[in-house]
Amino acid sequence: MSKKIGVLVFPGSNCDHDAYHAMGKIMGADTTFIWHKDTDLTGIDLLIVPGGFSYGDYLRSGAIARFSPVMQSVVHYVNAGRPVMGICNGFQILLEANLLPGAMLHNEKLRFVCKNTYIRVERGDSQFTLHLEKGQVLSIPVSHGEGNYFIDADGLKKLNDQEQVLFRYCDADGNLTEEANFNGSVDSIAGILNEQGNVLGMMPHPERAMEPILGNTDGKLLFDSLFDELQIA
């Protein structure tokens, strides 16, 4: 039986069509847009909170989108153990909604960064990384001005103790260097899981690394893992 992918759309989202194309055209999944005022997530087997500038990033990234009508349904969806993937602004929204721990600050050098970057897989046993190995390096694009992930010392210890860090910024050889951590994120963190492991927030854009015509298909490895785990046709 075909499974359905839902892509949330907020005023200001600009990566929703990227996600829709990646899921529907590249992965061949039944994919639908979900407007921020809709509250019915019935039948959705994977929810993607895409990147962009929801509500123009007023106040701070994700702060207004967190109060959109759909977000109460997202909380129930998460609590039911259903999978959610927040990408870039989607990660910021999940942080603001307290579905993931921590916060986002402006990039360390206060500049918007748009480039390919390397991230290291920290776990190969999550539903998002089953086709990947711990220590594997992926090349994934980034595009953000507020991607400097922050969490206090106690929170960081908990993330590490519970193995909730899924990706870290690194160089091409997998080394964690100051240069590779271009936005200044604490502990070079590029992506994290919630305690239950069904919510992923990551700043890099795997949906932009899905096709040979783009020169990079590393992002597809994430969705191959997730689709196999969820048995999405």
C-alpha cells in the first residue's frame, strides 16, 4: 500500500517545492502540500517541515510559524511516534515548538552562507540513516543565516549521552575542524534527533542533493534509508 508524504507550507516557505519535487518526482512517493492553517494530518506517513523564511523570519526564525494552527497537530503527530523531518527553517520551527532541544543563533560571522558543506554521520542505526555508516561523510548544501546551533552544557551532555546528535559539520575526511564548522554551532552540530528518535532537525538541505543533474546525490541516501524503514512505495 502506497504511503503518503506531507510537506508543510507556511507563508514565506521557499523550499516546499524542492521537498515536493524530491519526494514526488525523485522518490516516487505520493506527496501532498499541507497549508499552515490545515490541521488534519490523517494518512500522512512522513511529515516534512521544509526550509525557507516562514513569516519572513520576523522576530526570529521559526518564532511565528510555531503558532500556526497546524503545529498543534504536529505536536500530536510527534507524540504518536510518527516521523518528522525539519530542514533548515523547518529545524528552526521544531526548536521553537520545543519538539527539539536547543536554539538557533545568527551565524558566527553574521553572514548568510549558501554552499556545499560536509557533514559526518554520527549514528547509522536511526531510521534516517539505515543506509549510512557511522563516520560516513556526506556532501550536502546549506543555505542559512541563522544556523548557529546552541544548547547549554547540560543540554549538550544529554544530547551526547543519549546519542541524539545525528550529523556534525566536518571536512572532506570527516575531521571536526573550526573551518568546517562555518556557522559556529556548538560541538559542530548539524542535525539532531528528539529523545524518541522520530524527529530529525538538520540545517543542511538533503532535498537539494538528489539528482545527478545537480552534481550530488548524497541527500538521496537519507531518504532511501527512511523510505525503507517506513516501507514507503
